[in-house]
Amino acid sequence: MKDVHPLFVCVLGSFLLIGCGNKDASTEVLRPDENAALSQRLEPTQRPVLVEAKALQPFINLQQLPEAEVSDFRDYLHGQSGNRSALLQFREKLQLKPNQVLVLGIEKPSQQSLLEFPNNDLFASANDLVINHARMLKTPVTGAGKGEFETTEQYQQRIQAEQGTLKKATAHLNVDLGRLEDALNYLAYPIPINVLSPSSEDSAQYDADRQVMHIQASSTNAAGYYDSTVSKLNLVFSASPKDAEIILGNLRDERDKRNYLGFILSMQQGQLVLEQAILYQHNNNDGRYLRLATINPSQLYLSTRPLNADESNKNLNAEQPYPLQQKLPFLFGLKHYRNPEQQQAEPELEVRPPTEEEITQLSLNVGSSGIEGAL
């Protein structure tokens, strides 16, 4: 790969790896000066802190605990669901910095589309989830009730001791960028790319004259007949003919491979910046991830059109550029946290039969309207 190439592409083929920053490497080997940095990157305390431990308070209103959502997220963190451990191993192989975030997503129902992340609630929901998770860990759980042979004083002392133990154990529990990364992957639905599927509008083309590759990943948003849309995420980047051949070879391989597109972001002054896109393969059977290419896009944009075009839905045609190397409009921390304890429930409407006075007044109003209309 030429050193003067404006936008690098790290490509992993069946028998070849062109390593970033080391053009002579034929295998993925850390440079000597990166060994110490990698060991530091693996320490969770090295990730930027979004919410300090002292600012996180336990829930008071136990009736509004987001228990189900947090419980599922806790299962994901502890490996009882999803593929977090494999994703963390993949992150380690990519040698990402402490302030970088890898967002790939996991396949499960009710996810928010990573393909349309600027337009949905993904990042705000991730901020809520990590704060709710930390607050839940600090919230005392209802322990065993007063024992038959336990005095009231002993019971109260036991409860106080349990609460003291919990408070001590969670005294330094904060919310860092690593936990936000977990939440983003837990909540996001991946971006599959299947250029061979006749039912999808995914595609990949290479312009050899301009040395530019254009990859499209599509998604259908089902609604009414004239309201359904097809969204296409367009990824445009520079690539040498050799790199393009390897990438297209993987995307067009008829063997059972699942190709996806993800993103690498970085936290800069409290906001995330979209730095790179990553093409990868993921096997759900063994959970492993395999990098195909790490890309600096020259363009990234979403094009939308009606699934069933008609004069009435021309307004559904749109094209939206995604910001590259710019701060995304997502904010994190307690200032931007939607506290479930402060969200008001829908007011209950009072339902009662009308009084005789109200019926009489209503009759008079109707009669008056009829007279005015006749005049």
C-alpha cells in the first residue's frame, strides 16, 4: 500500500493482512512501542469518565425502577446473553485508544437501527441505560424479612449492615466510556451487507479510474403502503485496485459469510466524533469477529426513497449527509439523563355521568345554535 495514499484501508483477506501503520507487516503484530499502551487500554479505569461516582444516587421511588431493561443489560454484561466477550476481544485486536468507541450492535428484537443512528434515540437511550444501571446497583434491594426468632433491633441492625456493605461496595462506581460502549452495542441493531441477496438493495462497486469504492447497505422501514421507505447508507472511500479486489472478493463470496458495517468513534471534549467505518464478518455460531477493512470515508450519507413510489409520497425522497470528523449532536451525563422518577405518568381522566344542570345547559346551547343557524 502506498504511503501517500490519502485514505488508508486495512484489508484482511483469506491469506493476507495489510496492517495499518506498518506496510511491511504480513501478520497482525503490535509495534514494540504499542505494547505498554495496549496494557493500559485494557484497564477499564483508563476510559474517560462520563459521570462521577459521587454524583450517582440510588433510586428513591422504587415503583418506577427500570428493572426489566436494566436486568437484560446486566445479563448482557455478564455474558448470559449477546456476544460481549467476543466483541471486547475484537476491540482489543483493533488496538483502539481509551477514548475510542467501537459500535457494531447485536442482533435481537426491538433494537434501534445503527444504520440510521443520527435520526433515532440510540445514543440518548444508551446514556439513560448506563446511568439507570449504575443507580440500580446503588439501590438497596429488599432483603429477607424479619425472622421469626429475630428481634426488631437485630432486624434493623442487619438491614443497616446490608445497606452499609452495598454503599461501600459501590462508593467508587462511576459511568465511563466503556460502559457507554457496552450500552450502544446492546441497543443497536447491526448493519448487514449482502450484495448477493436478490431481496436486498445492497451493492458494492469500484471505479478503477478514480480508485473509489462505493458500498450501499439498505434497510426497509415498513409502514403503510405509501409510507414505507427504503433507506440506503452510502459509504464512499478511496481504495487501491489491490485493496478493492480483496474487499469485493469477500463481499461477493458465495460461501456462508455474514458481512457487516460498523463504526469507530472517539470522545472529544465530551462529544463523540465519527472517525472511521469498519467492514467485518461475524459468525453467530462461534461469536467470532473478523475485520475486512478499516476505512476513512470520504463520504457517508443516507438516501431514502418510498418503497412504493407515487405522486403522493414524493416528499419521502431525501438525502442526508452524516457528519465525518465532526462532533455529533449527542450529549451525555446527568444533565442529559431522562430520569424515570421525574417522568410523569399520563393523567387519569375523570369519568362520571353528567349532572342534570349540565344536561339542561347543554340543551339550551343546542337550541340557541339552531335558532342562530335559522336566522
